[in-house]
Amino acid sequence: MTAYKVVLAPQAQRALAGLVPERRRAVHEAMRGKLSTNPLAVGTPEGTGPDALRKLAVASAGVTIGYRVIDAQVEVRVVWLLGWP
């Protein structure tokens, strides 16, 4: 199994830094687990094509992760994080 490199865009880095520790830890676990091992099998695509934006809800953190999978570079780019109550 190929592990994908997870890269955070500057906006996502700022959002992650603003989360409380419990939420931040849950988001990190999702990025190290689901997003780095099988990013195309999780999340909901928001469009068509290989680089479509995908959304993954991390219920334990109350955060949705917006990301794109770049297969040619074996990379997941986290574009944004959106917290919800």
C-alpha cells in the first residue's frame, strides 16, 4: 500500500492552529490515517475529474477537511478546514 504525503495549504495550517487541542488531535489522526492511506475511498467528491475537491467530515473533531488528491505526486493537499458545532 502506498502512503500519500499530506500537505496543508497556508489557510488550512492557520485553521488547524486555531483548533482546540482535542479537535486538532482528531484532525491529525484523520490525516495520518484515512487521508494518507486511501484518500480516494474516503470523503465526498464535490466535482468530477481526478483533481476534484473532496470533503471528509471528522465527526469526533467537528471539522470538515477539504482536500484534493494529486495521484501523480502521491500527495493529498488539504485546502481548508471548516469547524462546526
